[in-house]
Amino acid sequence: MLTESADLKAGAFAKLYGGYGAEKLAAVMAHHQAHEGISRIEKIRHCHREILGIDLSPDELADLGRQYSDLVEDQVVACAWVAGAREFLEAHAGRLPMFVVSGIPEDELKRVVQRRGMGGYFTAVRGSPVLKDVIIREILAAHGLAAERTVFVGDAMTDYSAAEATGVPFLGRVAPGRTSPFPKGTTTVPDLAEFAV
């Protein structure tokens, strides 16, 4: 949501599954795009089992997760900001408690945040394997925040669903040229430029 990394993540799935043929790859990419925001481990497990007919051992699953991380981490660190995101963080750091809630594995997420120089902006950085709705409830409780006075800004249906499940108002980000994954009537923005000041 803060960085323009969606295409990088799709590219990593394309590389992981490119050797299984065009039909299987198309099915993998369709699953990935329909389930953006879900842990890559869950996607890899699903794609191997349901599309390739392969049940992965825990070690094989972990190895594929590492391969995916190797494909994307440096690129996500180097990729462009969503317009207005950095300015918003700089304007509101220390004034508003801000949190990252992501489907990225938490250890990798924290590395990316630190490597991008974003660590000082956030009260907490949370990722998978804990589900987003669980993370939100933990954050609300730990920091004494009222759900109705909190906003979840996200770009995936898992973000919308987690906000809905926890009673947190939701603002969707839909990048220019992309189709909104959110239900009709969801408030969306193309970037964060209007919130940057």
C-alpha cells in the first residue's frame, strides 16, 4: 500500500511457476490476483496442491517461501513510493499512531521497513502468519484505540475484510489503470497525495 510493489510480487509468482507450462501458470496468476494480500505461504501451498497436485512438506514450503523472498525483497526496498505516501508519513509521524498490517512474513516486513528508512514512522509493524483481523484486534487493545476512530488504508480484499470484521472504517487504494477489487460503494483513492499535508 505504501510502495508500488504489486507488479513485483506478481512477477515473483510468475518466476516460481513459469516452468510448469502456460496453463498452470495462468491458473497460478489468476489465484494470486484474486487473493492479493494473503500470505504468500498460503498461496504457494494452495497453488501446489490445487493446481499442480503436489502436497508440499513443511521444509519444501519454507524453501519456496525463501525463494519468493529472494526474488522480491531487494526490489520492494528499491521500488517507488505510492504518490503521497512518504509525505503523509513524514507529516503525521509522532502525531498519529500508525501501524503496518500486512500479509508479508513479519520478519521480512520489518527488514523491508528498516531498509527503506521507514522504521521511525510506525508504532508497530505486523505481518503474517498472524491474520490481519487478529492483528487489528491486538493493536486496538494494546494501544487503547477505538475501532470507529481508526482507519485501515489498504489495497486488497483481505484488508477490506479485516477492517469489516473489526469495525474499522476502510479506505481502499486502487492504482490508476487497475480494477477495484472492493464492493461497490467502497471509498477509494488512486494514491495518498491528497492526504500528504
